[in-house]
Amino acid sequence: GAGVSQSPSNKVTEKGKDVELRCDPISGHTALYWYRQSLGQGLEFLIYFQGNSAPDKSGLPSDRFSAERTGGSVSTLTIQRTQQEDSAVYLCASSLGGGISYEQYFGPGTRLTVT
Amino acid sequence: AQKITQTQPGMFVQEKEAVTLDCTYDTSDPSYGLFWYKQPSSGEMIFLIYQGSYDQQNATEGRYSLNFQKARKSANLVISASQLGDSAMYFCAMREGTSNTGKLIFGQGTTLQVKP
């Protein structure tokens, strides 16, 4: 079956512009996660969705970052007024549930470059 | 606070030999899960192996095994019979069981290079 997909795969934007990153999780997966990976670093948690609600937004670095999920499926991560420090790979993952043993399946990521 | 530490930024191993990648963790939650992921140069994150805190036996998946030492809070990944395709970045991650989120906390990763 289809895995997690993300679009665009690459995005170059000018400082100050807004960007939207999209994630299509695996069908039937109720849990969805956004992570950020800076060059050569580990993954940093941003936000967790269970269905359409976000019980954990603790990783969003500032109020310029927001995310939504609709229909229990597609999620969009929006970054307003982008800054150079926002440059990173943004990874989306989904799992059958939020339970402790559920494996998270990752998408290929969106590489964001802010110039 | 929960934390994952991978102290080996880079490792080399000869093809067909075994290699151990270190991971230590810190949590006060008695229920947690430990994961290892592989990230090749192409960038995708590939799940390798899972160990639950209450599992009595060490997890194994093919050539991957997890050396789980609960008292030492370590969860080292052992790759047997290394192959050239094992060259990648490897991440250890943890999820706490009593939080209301399934988020993973990742270590900084270990880059493994397999020599022919």
C-alpha cells in the first residue's frame, strides 16, 4: 500500500514569506506527527495529532508555526514570516495509534530553504 | 526530563563483521518504548527494531538485535554480518508510555560506514 507522502519535496522561499507543507498519512492511521531535522542533527518533535485534534503542540518553536489536520487524514504545517533558522527538513510520520509500541512510518520529508 | 544520548558520532565497520551502536536513555516513566531507525543518504527514516520497557527478552529482527540493559538504561543496537547497504545514519528514539502523546524523542544519531 501507499506510504506517507509529503509535498513539496523541496521548497525554496525568501525570508518573510509564508509556506505550507503538506502530509498525506497512511490510510487508517489515526496518529500523525511532524518533526524537524536540521542538518546533521536528530529529529525534533513539533506537533502530534490524534484524529483532527492536536493534544500535543509543545514542540512548535514559535507562534509563526501552526498545523491543522482535516478529515482525520491530510495535515498542513504552515510557517508564517519564514526566517533563515527555519531552514530544515520537515518530516511527517503516521501510526495506527498513539500507543507506546506503535511504529511510526515516516514520509520522505520536505527540504525547506529560506534565503 | 526524557533524554536519549548517542555518544558515537561516527563508526566504521568491516563488511561481514558485527557492530554495536550505543544508546543510553533517561526517563522517570516506568513504561516506555525504545526504537531504532536507519536514515540512508536518501533521507527516509526506516524503522528497524522496537523494545518495550517490560519486555523480558531482547528484541531481534533479522540481522538487528537490541541489547537492552534496563538497570543501566542502555539500548544498544547490534548489527550482525554488516553489509555495504548498512552504511547510513542510525537514530535511537524513545517514547514514554504515560504521556498523552506518542511523540518520539531522538538521539543525535550515529553515522555508520561499512568498509568493503
